[in-house]
Amino acid sequence: MFNPSVELAAYLIYWSAPGSSVADKGWMTVRFVLKRLMDCTVMDMHELSNYLIFNELMEPRAAELVEQTGYSLVDVQRKLVELAMTVVETNVTQWGQGYHALPLTFVQRPDSFLCAVFGNLVDQNLNFYAEQVDEDGLWPVTWEWDAYPQEFAIARRYWQGIIALERYRILQAFGWLPLL
């Protein structure tokens, strides 16, 4: 797996000068991670998230991506769509049950290339988030650490804050904040 290596390599490339030794190190890793991506049939949601950030960071370096790896952003996106379709829980009745990737796990903005792929599920996910928020502006944590109940009682509160920040950012990007 290349979690978080694919994302870190993309940051090296994004923030370094083309042709620099730092960029070269990033490209060396990217060649490996793209081989993994193109050969992969199943990927967990965390690694897939790293690849999606890689995709965003490579947009300004799209021509260099082809030169360095032989793959275009279209090639990468096509594969990411294929993998995202296998990871996202599309059964809306399961969304509040356990730990799943939902459409908005990967569709962070309306202009995302994945937004059209998930179509109506994006709107349903936005509705789901709006319905789940409590009076304190927080969302429930839908998983537990059975082996560590005392630690999870503390961690749950931290996770609620992380989830709130992430969901408010997504809802704002889609213009939904005034509806809450």
C-alpha cells in the first residue's frame, strides 16, 4: 500500500521546482505508486483518499506526469473512478451503520470529477449529513474501538470535532451551510 506515500510524493513534486533533486525523488515514488494504481482491482478507502489528493496535486503538473510516467491525469482519474465505485457504500440504509466510505468521503467539491460519477448519491449524502447533525452542530461517530472502550470515550470527542470540521467544509463547498 502507498498510504500516505502517494500523497507525500505528490507534495514533494507540487512544492519543488521541476527537475530538482527533490522533485526527482517524488517522481521516482510516483512511478511505483502509479504501477500499483493501474494494477489494482481493490483498494481501501484510506489509500484511495491519498490517490485522490495525488490527482489534485498533479493537475498543475499534468504534462510532466505524462513525461515522467507515461500516464495522463485522465488515465489516473479513470482508474480512480473504477476503484471508488467499489469502495463507496451505495446502500443509503447502511450509511449510519459502522465505518464506510460515502460519496462525500471522496467528492469534496461540486467540481470534483467524481461528482458526476456518483450523481444523485451526492445529493442524498448531503441530505444525510444535514439530517444527522445534532443541536450542538456535531455528527455521531458511527464506529467504536471495542478493545479500548476507555480510550475511545476520549477519542470519540476528538473525532466529533474532526468530523464536524470536515463536514462543515464539504457542506460549505456545496452551498449547504445556510440550510443547517
